[in-house]
Amino acid sequence: MSYSHQSMGSGQFLLLFYSILCSRSGRGHEFGRTYVVRPKGKHQATIVWLHGLGDNGSSSSQLLESLPLPNIKWICPTAPSRPVSLLGGFPCTAWFDVGEISEDLQDDIEGLDASAAHIANLLSTEPTDVKVGIGGFSMGAAIALYSTTCYALGRYGTGHPYTINLRATVGLSGWLPGWRSLRSKIESSNEAARRAATIPVILTHGTSDDVVPYRFGEKSAYSLAMAGFRQVVFKPYEGLGHYTVPKEMEEVVHWLASRLGLEGWR
């Protein structure tokens, strides 16, 4: 299949890219419903928020609607239902296939790329004067971080160009796919190093997390920093398990308002 990137808009290109991924993988999983929380004030930023394994966009939207960030539009998609290796092949909503979270975890690049392209497509029609970002919890945090590495590298894992200009990333209780090779990839490109150095990232993780162990959150932050992501903040929460708490969300609110330069926030 041949095409000209210059002859189509970024949204059309992303849709075409996603269809190519599905045809190559032979597993065109259908994404679920997308929920949108409209800004209550001036629209200054749009953030795609990604749920965890087995969840959906509705629960994310309910949490985000309560945050005191009136200038942010939240887009909360629902992952496809797919067989998940961690669950013995049982199907549930998942952004990509995943096995047991361990040092030897094998990344599902096709699944990661398909979800990253879907997320990018959701952001591709936002106004040019609106800052865009990605955030998520658990597996949602993992795909948010993967998308951030695609942004820095300027391409997906398949090599197709990544065209969204991300301005912030939030990852709660997650992990970084592709951490082993990230540093060498970033260091091989001056432009990738520049983008990595300029995007703000905040990671939070509970020390008592029994689903995605704390060490993986810590390792993710370290791997990003070693790869040249200079604006990474890592916040540990003593005794916190695999869930969020108000104090953690308050930290995220403060960080987003500051990093995105939101008006009228206190």
C-alpha cells in the first residue's frame, strides 16, 4: 500500500496507519465508547485519560469531572476487549496484551502501537492553540508513557511517524514499556533528545502496590531520566496500594495547572 503523508491531514493519516496495523496484526480489536468531560471555563488544554485493565472510560470521566481544572477537556476512551495473557487468555478491556509484570516482560508492540495511534487520532482534531497531553492509571499509565516515547522518537514502534505535539504526561501506578532500548534510541537522534528533554512527566506510585510493584514505577522514572527526559517527577506514596487517593490527585492537579500554565487556577 502506498500513500503520501503530505496529501492528507494528520487525522486521516492516523486512521490509515491504524488500519494498516490492524491488517498486519490480523486482530482489529474495536475500541469501546469514548467519554468526554467538557471544560467548564476557557478551553486551554485537552488530555486523553486512559483507564486500567478491565475498566472503561466512564469511570475515568467521573473521577476527572470532580477535579478543579475547569480549563481542561478530558477525553476518556475505552480500550478494546481482547484476550489477555495475564488472565490466562480471558478477554477484557486492555490497551495491549500483557503477561505477568516482571523484568522479563515482553512488550506487545503491535497492541501498543494500535492504541497509541487511536489516542493520537483522538487528539489530532484539537485546536492548534490548545495544549495536549496524555495520562492514565496502571495499564493506562503504561500506554501513556509509551505514547510519550513515541512522541520523543517521532515515530511508533513500527517506524511510522508520530505527529502529535505532546505537552505533558501523567502516569499513576504504571510502568514503562520498551525501557531496555529507550536510551540508545533517544541518544541516536538529536531531535529525539531535544523532545525528550522538554516534555514534562509526572509519575506516582504506591510503595505497597501488589499489582504493579513499586520498583517498576521507580525503574520507569529512572529509565526515562537516563534516556534524557529531564523533566521527570517521581512521587512515591508510602503504604498506598494499587489505587488512587485524594492527596495523589491533588498533586496531579497542582502539577498540571503549573506545567500547562492554566489561567484562573488557585
